[in-house]
Amino acid sequence: ESWRMDPPVNGSFRKAAKEIQHKGYSFDVGTVFNYSILIATADENLYKNHDKFNMRRFLPKEHPLYQAEMDSSIDPLQGRTNYPIFGGGTHVCLGKAFA
């Protein structure tokens, strides 16, 4: 939760390796995209009360401190490996498997 609220990396860049069509827009090969982890982890549609620290937000349902009203609907096990600060592809963080 502390990484969600204050990620150690604010975002990163990716370059399109092929032409991309998305929501009616076309992007050529070589287009550089910037993605913001700060914006993604503050999405109110994914994280209720995103501006409040809640250590229970990612607890699995079987955990004794789990509270249904705090459920983020994000699988905590999946989130550990897909969290954007770990990067991806050839530049993936070496510590990703230890999270």
C-alpha cells in the first residue's frame, strides 16, 4: 500500500514495436509512450478512497484482518507480480520474483 501511494518510480517509457490501433487512434512503429504509475495507482475506479492509506487494501479474503468494504477487487498475489514499478520485458526488475 505504501508503494501504491508513493511509488519509488513515477512512470516510464515504452516504444511501439509495431503499429497500434487503440480506441480509434493509430500509433506508428517507434511512437514513444509515457505511462504514469502515479496516475494508475490513484484511479478511484480501482482503489476506493485512493488518497487514504489502508494497509488492509490488498489482503486476501481468507486473512483474519480482511474487511469486505476495503476490498480493492485486485488479487494480491497477481498484483505482486504485475505491479508497474517492476517494469517488464527485457528491463524487468530482478527483485520482482521476491515481492
